[in-house]
Amino acid sequence: MVDFAGWQMPVQYASIVAEHMATRRAAGMFDVSHMGRLSIGGPRAVEWLESLLTRRVADIEVGRVRYTLITSDAGGTPIVLDDALVARDTDAPDGTPRMGLVVNASNRDRVVAWLEERVPAGVSFVDRTLETAMIAVQGPLA
């Protein structure tokens, strides 16, 4: 076990090579609960995310995920704050999209603080990292 951004994580098991090859050939399961999990909703959620991310958000289907970058144009020059995954969760009963944003553990506090300063009216933003867990299932048979 090693410390990773304040989280105790197993870095390797009996054999790194065997674990890697099993995941490449079939599937592997990984506890990635150390990553930040942010919930974004409300009638302006998609518009707000599209103003912050490098990828289009409006056309993400429910249950799908897209890799993106979170950017700031401080001083007129684009700066990458973090790479992230943006997901479309099940829509609210009124049809309003509910989105999820997964950010890196080492950048979570900085990204959350930066986003909280910019949340507009019509958008809800909640950091759910400490109240949830996340498992990644990866590989061709995942």
C-alpha cells in the first residue's frame, strides 16, 4: 500500500505483468475511489460545462462517458487545469440533464475550488467524492 493524494492504494499485487496481461486479454477491476467525483445538474449544466471543457457535452448519451480537459483562460491564455471524464447520468424527472465529472485525486481540491467560484445560476454543483466509491472495469471483455 502507498499513499496517493491522501488515499491508501495497492500499487501492485502478486505480479504486475500477470495483472496487466489479464486486463489486456480479458478484464480487470480496479478501485479508483481516490479520483474526484463531481455532480453537475440544472437547466444550465450542459451550457456551463461546455464553457469549461474542451469537448462537446450536449450530445453525450445517457450512460456514456467522454474524455476531456478542464481549461481556464486566465489572462487570455488557455491553461489546462486537469484532464477529466465527463459523463451523462440519468436525466432528472423533468428531463434536465445530470452530468458527472471525474477529476484526478491530486488536483481535486484545486479543481473543486475553481469550479465552485464559477457556478452560475441554474447549475447545481456537488463534490460527492467522500460519500461515494468508484470501480473501473477495463479490458476487451469488460
